[in-house]
Amino acid sequence: MEPALSQIIERVRAASQAATPQALRIQGGGSKDFLGLELRGEALDVRPLQGIVEYEPSELVVTVRAGTPLAALEQVLAERGQALAFEPPHFARQGRQATVGGMVAAGLSGPARASVGAVRDYVLGIEILNGKAELLRFGGQVMKNVAGYDVSRLMAGSWGTL
């Protein structure tokens, strides 16, 4: 397990054992901090979890860590003549940079949503850390993944509350 993930797991575990998991606030680039409810709790920064884990251009499948800047993902896709089908907003301002985790958490899909679908329609699998510091995996890398609940779609737009 990579050190950045281990540190995040330990912070969540400590908050869980102290019975204060709600005292943590998941944050990446902070580009969407102005949306939604008032920000509360100590920031749990996921930006150390960066990078493209796997990219198969011929299969149109990419596995990306939550802290990866959205612009970096779009650049890698553009190098192969590809792009995200939906148009997630970046809201990049005042040094804040949108991340892939924030894209999924916010579930914002841009004006192309009506014709191509939403973020949730393209998330095939997801790895999450729950409030008990358990690392859970759902979904897979193919569209026809019919086993179990479709947690991947549920996470899109949940703002990290699930």
C-alpha cells in the first residue's frame, strides 16, 4: 500500500476511534468549496493520491486516483485524441485546481449531459475509504458488471457524504 493512502487511512481510523469521523472534511483542490453547505471539520487532503493508475486507450478505460488534477487527466486523454464525454467544470480560481475525486463527488457534468450522459454514467468502478477506515472496492472495468450494488454510480454527486 502506498504511503499517502496509509496516512489517510490512519487519519480516518484515528477519527473513528475518537468517535469524531464527522470532524474530517474530504478535500482535494478545493475548487468547489463555494458550493453546497458550510465547510466544517478538519480538511482530509486527498491530493497526495495522484496519478493515472492504468490507461487503455483502445478500450476507452482509464483508472485515476482521486487527487489527480482534472486538467492532467484531460491532457493525457488529449494526447491520444480522446476526451471526457461529459464536460465537468473546473472552477479553477485563486490557485485552486479541480481534481478527479471532486469531479465524481460533485457529479457536475456540464452542458453535454443531456446528449452524452453524466459523470455517473462513466464511472465503472470505485475504491472508497469508509468512516471505519475500511478500504472497499466496487464495480470493475467493464460496462456489464452486474454483481452487487452499483455503488460507483451512487458515489457520483454524493459530495463524500456516503
